[in-house]
Amino acid sequence: MPRVAPSAFRFVPLLLASIVFSSPAWASCAPEAGQEQQEPAQTAPAPQAPSAAAPAAAQADDAGTEARAALAAIGRLDDADTALSLAADGAALYEREAVKLDGYAYCSQAVELAEKGEFRESARAASKALHIALQTGNKDLLGKAYRDLAIAFNYAGQLERAEQFADLALKYPGLNPTQVDGPARKVIGDVRTRQGRYDEAIASYEEAQRGSSDRFRPLVDASLANALILSGDLARARSTLDGLAEPADARQRAQLQRTRGRLLLAENKPAEALALYQALANAPADGDEDFYRAWALDGMSKSQAALGDEADAAKSLDQAIDVFDRARSQFRSDEFKMGLFSDLQNVFERAIRMHSKLGQPALAFDISERSRSRALLDAVAGRAELKGDAGKALDAASLQKMLQPDEVVVAYHALPDRLMAWVLSSDGVREAAFPVALKRDDLARLVDAYRDALIKLNPNAAKIGDQIGQLLLAPLGIEAGKRIVIIPHGPLHYLPFQALRLDGKYLIERNPISIAPSISIAARLAERTPTVAAQLLAFGNPTIDPNVADPLPGAEREVHELSQQFPGAKLFFKDEANKTNFTANAPQSRLVHIAAHAMADTLDPLHSKVLLADEHGQPNYLEAKDVLGMDLGNVAMIALSACESGLGRVDNGDEVLGFTRSFLSAGTSTLLASLWPVSDAATEKLMTTLYADLAKGEEVQDAMRDAQRTVMANPETSHPFYWAPFNLIGNWRLKVAK
């Protein structure tokens, strides 16, 4: 059976006319003293699991049949994080608890964990409260559990789910409605603000004001003020802000000052805004000085630009980025409480624009690289320790010296209104000129639509690949035969560049290619691990609950076949293909191959998981956060022969923090990971060809190219669905000693 995992196949409108696609502390948990909570619960309506349509095969052959089967099983996995599935998860988690707590205690845990940025753990705690509420008929607890799920998903930026759970919470206001009504309506207002639907946001905040406790209402007022500023209702924003009492917490006072600065700039009072931001920079909030000083410098830059002082504006912005590099990385719930939803990447984007406009491509490239490093730090947010130089960026001059004459780096950066790219070689760095200003939202739709076409085996895939290749690759002006390292950004992380076409050929036919989340990381890995011993550790067809996913006999065959190239290989199958054996053996191995199911976690990518075998009758999966805690500096390559192992979550910044960054940050030199549910037979052929070439001493970039072209050469698997899902990530120069 094929490897499958949760996936959302979205149908998007036409983007290009020439392309035709076929079809918290801030929310109390316990009831007030003397209140009873034993009313019978009415089970809340839960979204049902969507059924995944099987792709339409290009022809009725065995390969097409298998491709349809590859997607058919997604339906039962695709309902993750609905009310129904979370209640089931809560029941399982609660049964495994050694010490079972009161439902309100789990509710309190959920808020506390969300405040720390532990979104998946927060959802798990709330799901246990949800289970208890449904079992005991406690409607008061039910509303609070839904409220806390709304808060966790809101903090995580999962807006659709946040709104769904807020709506469910409002159905169960409980014995003290202010504990549910105000927070739930504020979540809906937050969602509308982040969607740019400001009138609706204002209406939701107004409802939240009426339904809030005296303690909670000032946070609603602050969020309302920000929404009013964004909507252009400056007079009302001013009266709302002027009516707010100064918060006791120093960090909330600093956030309120930032809001006042925003209002002054909106009121066209840049001199007053500059004075306010200067004062904030000189006296940042205690305990987090660098972070608040950096935002003050950003405000100074905006004020100076509004005053026409471009030189000082540039200086302040560069200083802001320098200070952000020093600032601690942690989740700051105060920003969400005050309705700011600050995106640090906007600061880097403004600096990139500035240096591009000034004709300084190397500096613009450097800032882009620094933004990637900062995105990694913010994604981990203090929850794991990054090893070595994983969070540090190299500048263009240093990287240029590390490149060989036949190597080219292409670094993309998706700004809100246009796509930028730099081509870096041993000769220097230049900025590409795109004839079409492709907006980030349009780029995301384009990537979605092309992936949808590939996954559904659209027979026009080659034509579509030609058109996207002209859009994204042709302006780069890279010669055929050059080795290319692609640094994607934003939605481009989900694009199979190997399946784009140029000069009538797929890119993988024209150029050896690899991917890296940051060229700084990839270059260091390439220098550190040029050649390694032929020592293989492999896991195949782990035994897991059949209600979770199907067995993978093809994965077992795959491991047996590729291991023939590596005498002495250590192999684990079925029950033995478990996390215990992985953690015991992987750090000492050079090549690690895992043929299993994988699941991306969009709520909290650090909880993305490879489904290794159940142990002692319980799931014991390998999560990305487990990988970050390991020392894999000895591992030259890990191949995740699993579906969607390369997917994490990309917001406006540039981080796919699933397994990609986790393995690289743990020290792994090279990673193979997939972008969509894969065909078992095609993957078996690709992997065995790849390992055979590695065993012969081929560089991994050449081995990957040969493997993909071998699958492509079979008429039954010539469609990119079969050969294009896997990305080669990290050290593109890796060789295995014969």
C-alpha cells in the first residue's frame, strides 16, 4: 500500500490565463465558588472528516491504480484537529494518564502551555478536558475546553480552526459567561483582524467588550484600538486608547506604547511618533530589553522615513535587525493579547527592499539569509536548543568563497507584492529581474494549483511545468549543466522545482539540483561532510495500529533491496522498527533510511511525526522535537521514504519547521524528504537506484538526478507525480566511499 498522511488538496481559481487546471492567564478555568456544573452536555457539532478524492489517472494501468490508492486512505487521517478527533485523542490520552486530574486542571494546563508557545501540548490538555466534559455531562467545562482550543489555534495562526472552536465555545457559555464569551469573541476578532476584515473584527471586539470580565476587558480594548487604526477610524482609535489605564505589567505597557506609536504615524504625526519610539528605545521593558528596543528602532525607522530622512531611516532599520539578532527567541503571548500580531519578518522585508532599491544586491541577499536564521530561532522559540551554527547566517562574500566554479545558488524571497531572487556563484551575486511582479498570495495559489495538478496526475503537467519554469526559472539565466542549490522562501518550499521545465526539459534533466532552507547551513554541511563510510541503518514497514494507517509491504521490500548494496547493514522491520531502536542506533550511523508513514503537524510543526512501530501496545512515534534533542552530527544522510515528510508550516516568514530543519539542526548533513503522498512502487525504484549510485561513489546530487530520471523513463511512471515528490536537502556534495 502507498504511504499516506494528512493533506489538504485545495481547489484554486485560475491564476494565470495561460494555465488551465482541471479539476490563557487571560482566561479563568475554574467556575466561581459555589457554582455547580452537572448539567447534561449536548454533544457539540463537530466537522466531519473530509473524504479524499482519488486522483484521476492518466491511463488505466497498474501505476494509475496505485496512484489512486495512494490517496484513497487519506480520508480517515484527514480529520486531524476537528472537535471529533480531538475528543477521541483526549479520551486516549486521559486513559493513559497515571494520575488523572480534574477537568478544570487540564483546562488550566492548556492555557499555561499556550502562553509558552506549546500549542500541540496545549491542545492535548484541552482535549482531555473536552473528553471529561463529554463523559460527565459538564457543559461549563465543555465551553471552557472549546475556548482553550480556540486560544491555542489562534496563537498558532491556524485561523480557521481557531474560529471553529470559538464558535463552539459560544454555544456553552457556562455558569459564568464572562469566562467564555469575552475570550471566544476576542479570538474571532483576532481572526478577522489578521484576515484584514476590520469592520467585522471591530464588531466582534465590541461584542467581546460586552461579554468580558473587568479584568479581561482592557485587553479587548487594546485589540479594538489596533483594529480601529488598521480600519482608518483614527478618531475612535484615539478615544479608545486614551481611555485605557496603564497596565501593571511592563511588557504590556511597552506593547501599548507601540500601539500609540502606530496611531501617531497613522495620524500623520511622525515627529511625535519618533519621540515616543526614541523614549521606548531608551527605556525598553525589563526582562526583554533587546526585543522591545528592536521594535522601537523599527518604529523610529518608519517615523524617520515619514519625515523624509531616508538615511537615518535606513540606519535605524539596520540597527533594529542587529538588535533582533541578539533578542531572545520565545513566544510572546502579550502581542496577541494586545492585538498586535507583529510579524518580525516585515522588518527584514523592508530592509531587503531598501538595499535592493539602493542597488546593493549582496546586502539584500545577506538580510534575506539573516531572516531565515531568525525565522528558525522564532519557530523553535526557546523550546529546543539549536546545535552549533544552525541559527547563524553567513554573508554573501563568505559564501562566494565556498562555492566551486560549476555551482550556483538561487535564493528566493517572496515579498507581499513581488518575488525576488539572487543568483550567487563564485563570481559574485546578482539580483534577478522578473518580468512579472508575482505577489506572495498569488505565488501560494500558483504552487497549490501546480501541486494539485501533479497529485491528481493531470496529463497537462508538462505544459504547466513549462509555463511556471518560464515564470520562475528563465529570468535567472543559469546555464544547463550547472549544479544548482535552490533556497526556497515562503510557499516555494512546497514547490517541486525538479518538475519545472526549461528549454523543453524538466529542470532535473537539465541541471543537477538540491534544496536548502538556508545556504549558510547547507554550505557548512557540505564543507564538514564531503565523504563518508558506507554504513547503513534502515527501518521498514513499522507495525502500527491499522486504524491509523495501512501496512507498507513495499517499504519492507525497498529496504531489503537497497541494503544489498551495503554489506553489514543493520535493518529493523515491523515491531522492531521502533523509536527505541532509532534513538539507540541512529546517532552512531552514517546513512539512515526510514520507510514508513509520516504526518505533518500544522498546529505545531515540532510535533510532526514519523510513525515508527507501536511499543507496549501504545504509539511511540518519532516527533520533530525528539530529533532536535538528539546529536546526529555523525549522520551523513537520512532518507525519509515517507509521504509529506518535508512539509511543516510556512507563514509570512520562511520556516518549514517539520523534519527538514529538525534533522539538519540536529547535525544531519543531508536529508531526503517528500512533498506529497508517494507511490510505493515508484519510491522503491527511486530509492534503490539512488543507493546503488551512492554505493558506486556518485555524488548525492548526481545520484538523486539519476534516480528521478530512471523512474521518469518508465512509461507507467513518467508523470512527475511518481518521480518528483522527493527533495534532496542540505549537503549537495555528499559522497559515500566505495
